[in-house]
Amino acid sequence: MTTNGLLELQRWYSAQCDGSWEHQYGVKIQTLDNPGWRVSIDLSDTPLADRLFDETKFQGNKEHEWYSCRLNSKVFEGACGPECLDKVLDIFLTWLKGS
């Protein structure tokens, strides 16, 4: 992910904030102890809430080179190795754009 990707995520989040949405839903990025990252983006009450998403999984040659992304009850969920956070966010942003 580039800085532009982070800016895109920030802009998407800001566009959802309407004085109500951000109090109940939002974006969470947390660490995992295996090690890695967990990303949860609640899509409830957004234009993406009912859009289909094909689960994506990848396991590279290195131990921590992996990621998995899916939709679960209107929440985009991504989990990945410690150096793959950018890939998970890129997958979300690409899906957001409809590509």
C-alpha cells in the first residue's frame, strides 16, 4: 500500500461519518500474536453493505507471508502476516473501487 492507499482509506472512512455511523461502526486495525495484523471494517449502513466479495487467501514461501480476506456479516475481515498489512488494505480498496 502506498501513502495514497492510506489516504483513500481515510477518505472512505470520513465519507461514512455522518454523526451517527462512526459511533456504531468503523475501522479497526489490531495486532495478532502469531505475529500479524487483523483488519475489521464494518460496512453496515454503507453502499458496500450488500456487495459480494470473494474470499481471498494467499500463502507465500516465507513463514509470515500470508493473508486472508473475507466478508462476515457485513464486516470486511482481513488477517495477515506482519509485513502484509498493505496487501490486505489494497484488497479492500480495490474491491471498494469495484475492480
